[in-house]
Amino acid sequence: PLSTSMLRATRVSTATLARAFHSSSHNAAKVCVVGGAGGIGQPMSMLLKMSPLVTHVSVFDMVGAPGVAADLSHIDTPAKVSGHGMSLKQFKGDDAIKNQDEFQAKAFAEALQGCDVVVIPAGVPRKPGMTRQDLFEVNAKLNASFADAVAKNCPKALVAIISNPVNSTVPIFAEQMKKHGCYDPKRVFGVTTLDIVRSHTFVAEAAGVDVNTLKIPVIGGHAGASILPLLSQAKPSVLDKLSQEQVAALTTRIQNGGTEVVNAKAGAGSATLSMAKAGAQFAISLIRGLKGEKGVVECAYVESDVVPECKWFATPVELGVNGLEKNLGMGALNDFEKAKLAEAITELKPSITEGVEFVKAN
């Protein structure tokens, strides 16, 4: 058993750590998880709570965030956790709050105050038979309202959007921010990290390479044919270990990774745990950049001129103190990838237009 002196030493070191984290505003990193009580939001909030780079996890949701925050707050890491929004008791039953919209607006404002990063997994998940576009109506309205709240409460925060369909919800968020006059293209990101995570897993297995050292850029968008993994740019190289048939099959599997999970869960949900890992990774990379670390690179769906036909496009980007510091472009593509790029553009263009038009019409 641990002696009391050892326990005391442990406590001292944790307290010292906590002080070090809070010693300068530059070191503080408050992250709000919008939809933090949901299937992605809960495990993602936990991963953020466990990161030494995060000082405050602010959990917001329509219902259930206070309970999630109470649970997370018991984890023995320095990050503070706060929960914002209605409890189940406040939502329905005898003790239900009368003016719920007003209550939620105030709770959301509190959740967002002073945030450095806002991650948005909130929204309706896919069910079997649903396309990402079926989700459009519901999640479009939600993301426009999230942009209103961010514009009012933390307009300088870096925003990472996970709500599907990402190809449309990210342009919606940006266009809505423009209405408030505070849109900054360096600060709004669509999270495509799960496509990279899946690429690493599937390709490492097929090529027999170490998944821990494999790096594969994925460009385009975040739905079906718009997802383009660039296996020709993998480091270490993998094309010498794969047949052309395998490359084609892997590309298709990566593009349909979401559907694979939706079908496997058979109506009980979509990709939540792998998405939580990917979302937390991206949020932590944003924080690393904000803290001044150099050479932080992630693929992300950003406003871009890399592909003239697509105003939004995912490529590797360098992150820094202002968010997006440098778009690294797509590099050289082989013939197979060039053909797939044309398909990605065809898939992506109407989704971007649909997002922009939605904001104009509302």
C-alpha cells in the first residue's frame, strides 16, 4: 500500500502541475464540447479531460451535460470540468423548466465564455438507410444556431465541426458567422480526422506495416466519394506492398468506413468511439498550435483555393497560434488518385453550394 508520505508527495506534484497549468493565460486551454452528453461527446470529453494540455472541459448539451460533467470531474487529472444545459429532471416531468429555450441559451453562453477551442459533435446521427444528406435539414439549422452562439460569446475561438454532413455544415457555420461580421477562415475547420485514422488502420493491416509510424494524407471532403486517401504519399511507402486491386478496395473501404459501422451497429448508432478519438486528436492539435508548438500538421476541411471549383476542401494544414497557419496543399497525385479527385470534386461541389444557399434562404 502507498504510505501517507508517498500520497502526500503525489498530491503535491498534482497541485504543482495544476498551478503550472494555470500560471499563465497562454497555457490555459478551455475547450467546449457542444453535444458533450452524446455518443461522440461523452468519450471525446473524457479524452480531453485526460489530456495534460487541456485546463477546462466545458460540456454543453440539450439534456444530460451536468451529469456527464459530474462523472468526468472525478477523474484524477488537473483539467476542470463544468456541465451546462438541462438535466433530465429539468427537461421533462414535474420539475421541468418552463422556459427551456431561454434556460438553454443562457447555459450555452456560459459554456462558451472564454473558450479557446469549440468542438461540435452535436447533431442527429446517421441510421441505417440514411444518407448523410438526409441529415442535412436538421443539422443545418443546428449549426447555424451554434454559429450565432459562438459569434456572440467567443468569436475568436477555433471551431472544429464534426456534425454531419460536414461537407455542408462547415460552409453553413462560416456563412452564418459572416452575418455577424466575425468570420475568420483561419478559425473554422471541418474535422475529417476519422478518415485519416481509418486509413492508418486499414492500410497498416493490409500492407503489414506498423500503424504507429504510418502517415497517410486524406484530402477532399468527408462523405463517400469526396473522401480521397492519398496512398501514393504514405510515409513509409505502402504502394510497393499493395496490388492495384488492394489500393482500389482500400480506397472504397475508407470512403465507406462510416457505413461499415452504421451497418454493424444495426440501428443502434453510428461511429462514436473512433470519432471521439479522432475529434480529440484534432482538438488537441489545435491547442498544441495555439501554445506555439511548431510543425503541427493535420488534415482538415477548410476554406481553400487548392481546387478552384471547391471553395471548401480538405488538405494537410499547418496549425499555429492563429489557427490555420499554412495550407500545405495536396502534393503530387498518381493517375488513380487524379481520376478519384475528379469524382471527389463532383461529390463535393453541390454539398458546398447547398450549405451556402441554406444560409442565404434562412
